[in-house]
Amino acid sequence: MRRRSHLAVTFVALLTVGWSVVTTQPSGSALAADPEAELARTRAQLADARSTQQSLEAALDRQRAELAELENRSAQLDDRLDAARAELDSVTTEYERVRGLLAEVRAQVAEIQAHLADLRARIAELDAQLAAVAADIERRTAELHDREALLEEHLRAAYERSQTSLLEVLLSARSLDDATTQVGYLMTVSDQDRVLADEIRSIREELEVRRVTLEDGRRQLAEARSLARQEATALRARRAELAVLEAELAELRAAAERKRVEQEAALNASLSAEEDVEAKIAENERAAAEMQRLAQRLQQQAAAQQEAIEEARRRAAEEARKNSEAERDRNAISNRGFSWPERSFRVTQEWGPTGFALEPPYTYKGTYYPHFHAGIDFANGCGTPIYAAGPGVVVASGQPLLPWDTGFGVVIDHGNGIQTWYWHMQPQVVVAPGRIVTGQDVIGYEGTTGMSTGCHVHFAVNHHGVWENPRSYLP
């Protein structure tokens, strides 16, 4: 009797904790597992899924940037090809300029090809990552089904045993200690089911993250593959066009060589008609040496002209703003800010190595040439106005090469170590040293002073003491 009273008191106390706490005896495999450890593992995999998603998103961002860069370079290549085509179609095109342009195109083709190969490698890497995500989804889905089945089994067993009251469980115990142990065990099993339910929810959340990652990745991968195919097709077409342009360039080179030979023959013919040819050649060589020394002295004085050069650029910008579009088109300006010194002309001698005996020797980029023309000659008739090629300040004018050269000329400093030289002008001096000029200012008139074979302008560009091809600076 005392024992039953004792059990009744225990029963009432347990009812306060919860009358409805019932569960089923777990299977041996369920008891063997550690629910808390399983939940921790699941949460770790969820974190891993989110990390994978972030990593793939970062990879996709990099891929988008690569695609944008590839499209940009492709557009630049199109511009270069269009420019090259326009140059080849022009009757005034020159071989050296087009050759340099096509060299840039070839370099860009190689660069785009490298970027395309890198993009394909990234696509393959992303494809492998997505395959791993898909495999993880399949594996975790199977684990989810197992966990759901185990929880269903527990719930079903709990329902089947719900008819067994907690009172009967307690009354069937042999002692209070046994009853307390049994009830505590039942409550622990209930906690295990809650942990199992939490694990199932975490697995579902993890799977959702991985599915979203997989869908986004596959969509971006499809777009990347499509764009890579388009770019590969476009690159093949550009290579074919480049081959055509290079074939045309070869024809242009032959024509340019014929033109050079004709010019040299005409110049040598005019020279042979003169007396004291050797004396003229020696005098011209001395004049060239003096020209080089003068260029170097003017380079050393360039810092003092910087303020005037900036003022010239400001005036040029103001004039460009005021000028009409038609006026700008008539006097095109290069991307370096220079224009041709005459509005209409024909080129009579190109820059570079030549067979014309009157030209002095020169070493350019480490190569010695016995005869080298350090500028471009062009003509439009005696008295044609000559304009400054760009904004700058006059640093020499008149006859600065006396006594070696009696020719009249002008030297303009444009800053950044760049000088432009204009020679064989008419004797009248139009601009004096210190004068600020722009591309709209007349600085002299076409003449034939000094060692000249007729009215023309010798236009030269000196960059830090080196005579460069003026066509690299002109439009």
C-alpha cells in the first residue's frame, strides 16, 4: 500500500512535467547514432553549401568581367579592322602606316585568342564545380529520404503506442528508480526526434541552397558557352579578313616601293644636273649635323617654354570649340593633336632610308643608314600658306642653321619633348621665337630656300632628339 502511494505521488509530479510525453523505443541503428553530432554535421554541410554558392557566385562575377573584357577587345579589334580597311581603300594610303596598324590588329587577335582560351578554361572549371554540386544534391537527397523515413517510423510507432498511458508505464515499474529512469528515457528519445527533425530541416535548406546555386551556375554557364561560340566564330572571320588585308598590304608595299624608287630617281636626276654635287652632299651633311645639335639645344630649353605651351593648348581648345564641324573635317586632327601643315598638297618624298645621294647618313634605333630622309616633303606650289601642325611655342625661326644651311624655317616646341620643323620657306619671317601658335596660325609660306630641289616643305618631328616618322603624329 505504501509503495502504491509513493508511486502515485511520483505519477502526479510527472504529470506536471507533461502528460502527453510519449514516444517509441528507437531502433538499434537510431540509438547507435549521435543526433547532436548528425545535426552538427548537417549544419556544417549547409555552411559548406553556402560557401560553395558564394565561391561560384564569385567565379561567375569573374567570368562576367572576362566576358565584358572579351567583348570590349572584340569591339576594339573591329574598330582597328575598319580603320585598316579605310586606309587600304584610300588612294593616299601609305604602306608604313597601314603596316603598323595591321601589326596592332595581329597583336589584338592573339590577345583575344588568349582571353578566349582562358574563358574556355574557366567554363570547364565551372562545369566541373557544377557537376560536383549536382552530385552533392543527389547524395544529400538520398540522406534526406533516409532521415525522413526514420522520423516517420518513429512517429508511426509513437502513434501506435499512444494508447499506452504513462500511468501504466509507471505502475509497471518495479521501483521508483526504475520508473524515473523509464520516464527519463522516454523524454530523451523525444529530444532525439526533435534533433532529427532539425536535421531534416537543415538538409532541406541546404538542398535548396545547392539547387539555387546549380540553377544559377547552369544558366550562366550556358550564356558563357554561347558567347564563347559567338566570339570564336567572329574571331575566325576577323582572321580571314586580316589575311585579305595583309595580302592587299603586300600589294601596297610593292606600290609604295615603286613610288619611292620613282621619287629617288627624280631627285637624283635633279641633283645630277647640278654642279659640284659632292660639295653639296658634304655641305648638306654638315647642315644635318648642325640641325641635330640645334634640336638638342632646343630640347634642353624646353622647360622654360612649358607655360607658353600650355597657353597654346588652351587657345587651340578654344578655337576648336568655336570652329564649325565642317572646318574641323577640312583640317583633321590626329589623336596626338596634330594636323597637316598645308591644307592641300602632294607628298614628294617619304621619311626614312633612301637612295637619294643628297640625304645625309643617320642612325635610327641602332641601325646605320648611309642616306636617311629625316622628315616628309610635300608641296602645293610656291607661296602656299604653311600652318603650325599643333599648339606650341616658336623656339627658332629665320635661318637658325647658318652658315651650313641658308634655308628659312621654323621650329615649334609642343611639350613632352616633341618639336616640329618646317623648312625651305620663303625668306620672309612670319613668326619670331616666343610666339604662341595653334593649328590655325600661319607660320610661313612654301618656298625653295636652302638646299632644295624646288618649292616644297620639309616637315620633320623630333622627339627627345630622335627624328621620328611624322606620319605617326599626323591624321
